[in-house]
Amino acid sequence: MIHDHALFRVLRRALAPALAIVLSMQGATAEPVGPALGAASNLSQGRAKNDIGLARALGVTDFRDGMAWARAEKRPGQYRFDEARTRFPDEIAQAGAHVSVVLNWGNPIFDGGNTPTSPEAVAAFGAFAAELITRFPVIDSLEIGNEFNGVNFVRGPIKQMTPLERARAYVPLLESAAKAARAARPDIRISGGATHSLPVAYLWEILDAGGAAYMDALAIHPYTTPAEQFTRQIAVLRRHPEAAGLPIEITEFAHADPARAAGHFLRNYCQFALGGVSRAVWYPMNLRGEKHVPLYTPMGRITPAGRAFRLIAEHMEGQPVADAAPDDPFAYGCRFGDSVLVLWGAPREVVPDEGVTVLDAEGNTVTGPLGLSETEPLVFVAAQGGIGNRVTMGKSALIADSYHQFAYPEGDEALAKGDGFARFARRGNRDISLHTLPGQEARGTPWFPYRGNPDFGPIRLTAEMLLPGGRGDSPVDIVHRYTAPEDQTVSLSARFAVTDRSDDGIAVTITKNGAPLFENSGKTPIEADLVDLALSAGDHLDIAVGPNGNRKSDLTEYRIRLTRP
């Protein structure tokens, strides 16, 4: 159960005033650069022959791995690193690379192997951290915990805690490891937070408990954050004063589809760079028993993700980066140095000057007429420089887009800055504000920032999903309202797909100034295509989604676009 004072803190920060934005800007790097690239290996869990050699041939110099405490300390205070899964850092050093090590699991000789909570076990955890980095100077960073905000990598009493309780219980472990490691080697880098996704309330709780003093960077695995939403969610995180200038390391990101992995890699890398990320670690380096695309196959063949890694290392890593998105909010871009431009977004024509080479996310040359894609970025390379003036983009047909313009308001406003839609909930004739909520402030909430209103139950809105609420006789709809800024003709395209677990589906209504234009309901996907809608200045279109009788499992994927005919 979330305590009232804790909920007050997370809501207060989610709605923080402009001062927090100023602090965030003060904490930003004067000239951000492309993050350092790394790869998540599994050398501590056994490996195929020559994994280190294959990684080095690809250009990997930054390995991220783990170290099982129980393998190295089988009697209190006695350490042995004499098996393949504990001495691998020596092999990395011999290959001319370096490694960061995750410390997470407990040890059976302390607290029965549970995640440490007793003073003795917590102190022993810190002592092990110090011993490890003393034995292996090649370790340049310790990551304390692994996805500690979830329950898959913790054991014992901590596993039963609420998210915010677990955040507070994490800080003594972080403190113990950081103090002992820094005493042994003042140069060691400590990354903390150790989260799956971007659960801002959880991270704020760590910072409120004093965690910032014991870390040099926040470690985040933003698996549930689309690339296009990353900088927006990081801006919410940085509303906390302790997070405003704290470096961020993405120590895991991945994709399961080989056909989309390279584009995913590059789009995220660009947005990480713009979000002030200092390090980006692809997961995994080598094939594991999971679905994610590695950098290379067991036979040494480079995968699409590996080719993206190589492309980024050659053209973008460590280069000064600037936001190169066009003037409208429907496309994204990064300029790396003076020679490389990355672009993607809503479809439109793109014309490079003569002499500019165009590549896809795997580094293959692209020829013929060019256009932007929402998933497959293009890379423009001008060997002689001046790339910022050597690519011309056409105009998008979009007027408003629920995904590209999603925003996190600082107050109760329905129309956030830069958004094409006012977004709110509605019960009967009453409009209900949807605040920015930080994520994982309580059980059952998203693990990333979203919009909702705790006074009306679990209703919520993200860039991709919405959840209406209420009862059959008193539904709470989620509403997107577009107000015409001038006389215009528009076409509206909307898609809604409720989860298969929904009991009776959703109800969708589209109105113009209150007059119905479209109605549909049920469990099957709902599509609305309304063309040539004549609007006068001030007219508004409302797209409302509510429960179709009851709200059970009505989580709905959605996308709403307005275009010029």
C-alpha cells in the first residue's frame, strides 16, 4: 500500500513547476555526444568458444556482465576467482577491453541466499564489491542490482515489498557497495537505480532516500519506452532536483525481431544521445536462451543489430550531437558532428544533395527516391561536411498525431505544450484532468510516466495505450479533442484495438461540436476514417473511448491522426 506522504511526493514532483526544468537544463552536458557503446555479455554464465574474440572483431570494447557472489565467496571473508565464470575479467583485459559488472544476487552464507537485508549481509555485499574490483582492475564500473524494481531478480522479504518500499530497501545495498568500492578504488564508477523500464516514482524514491550520494549514474533498461517517447519521459525524471544533472546509462536495450532490430537500435541511439545518455549497452552481445537479437550468431555471423552497432561506432559514437528534427513535431533526427544526419518519422519526401551518401540502419547504401519511415531511419553521410544544409525534406500531410505529440503537462492543463490534442477524461458532462503520473508509484501502475487521475481509479493514457473506467451506468471516457485553429478541411483516421482479455470491449464515439459523426463498440478492432471534414475556426472534434458496459481489462491500443486531404 502506498503511504499518503509518498503519494504526495510523487504527485508533487510530477506536477513540478518550471524551476525543475531550469535545473534539468543546468544539469545537461554543454555539448552532448553520442553515447559510448557497450554490449551485454554472459561470460559469467558460461559461453561459446571465442565469444570475446568475436566481440572484439566487431569492435566491442565495453563489456557488461555479472558476477555471482556465491561462486566467489563460499566462506565468510574468503574469496576465490578460480573458475571460468569468475575469472573472465582477466580474459577481457587480455583482449584489450574493459568491463562493467552487475552485482545482484545474494549469497547462501548470508541471509539464506535472499537479497541482503540484515546489517551483516549488507556489509558483506559491500566487502565483496571491494574485493572484486581490487582483484580485477579491468572492471571500471559496478552496476548495483539488476531490475530491482521488479520481482524476477530479488528474493526473500524484499520480493514481497511494494515498489516504493523496495526502492528504499535498495539504498542500503547501494550505499554499502559504493562506500566499500570507492574506498578500495576511488576511480570506480557506480551506477544505481537498476530498473526495468523507466519507473520514475521508484527512482525518485531512491533519490529521496539519499541514493544519489552513492552513484555516479542512473542505470535504466527502457524496454517499455518507445524511442520517440524517451526524451519526454527522461524530462519527467529530471523534475527531481537530484536527477537533474545525474548521468544516465542505458545498460540494456534490445529487440526481438531481426528485421526491425537495426532500426530500433539506431532510433534509440539517437534519442538516447539527445536525452543526455552517456552509455548505451545492447542486449545481448552473444546468443542466449531468450528471444532478443544478439550482435552475432554462434557461427560468428554479424546480425542486423551487429551491423547497426558497427555503423554507429564508425559514424556516431563520441561525436557531438544536435537535434535535427524538422520544424513540425512528426519526425525525428540527430546530427552527429558535421557529416552525419539520422532521420525518420511520418512519411514525406527527402532529397539529399549530390555527393551525399544514404545508408539504412545496417549500413547498406540506399538509392532511388527517398522518403521517411516511422520505423526505419535513414543515415545521410557527407564526407566533406556541412550535412545540416545538404538534405531537403518535404512537408508532412499530418496536422495532429496522438503518438508523435504525446506530452506530459506540468499542471492540470488538458492541452499540453506541443500537443495537437487536448487530452482529458469525462464522466457525463464533467471533464476530468489527466495529470502526469511518474510510473510505478503503486502496484498495478505502468513502469513509466503516464497520464491519469487517482481520484477516478486506474484510468490512464500513454502515447500508445488508454484505459477508460467507471461503471456501466457512470462510465469514464478518455477523450482526445482537436480544436481547429482556423477554417480548414481535415481527414481523421483513428484505430482502436482492445486487449483480448476485455470482457465486453469498448465504445468509441466521434463528435463535431457535440454532434455525432461516428459510433462503434465491441471487442474487435475499431477503425474510423472520416474524410473531408469542414471545420470553422474554433470547431472541435472529440474522439471518446469508454467501456462498453463494464471496464474489465479494457486496456486499448490506439492511434489518432488528422491530415490534410
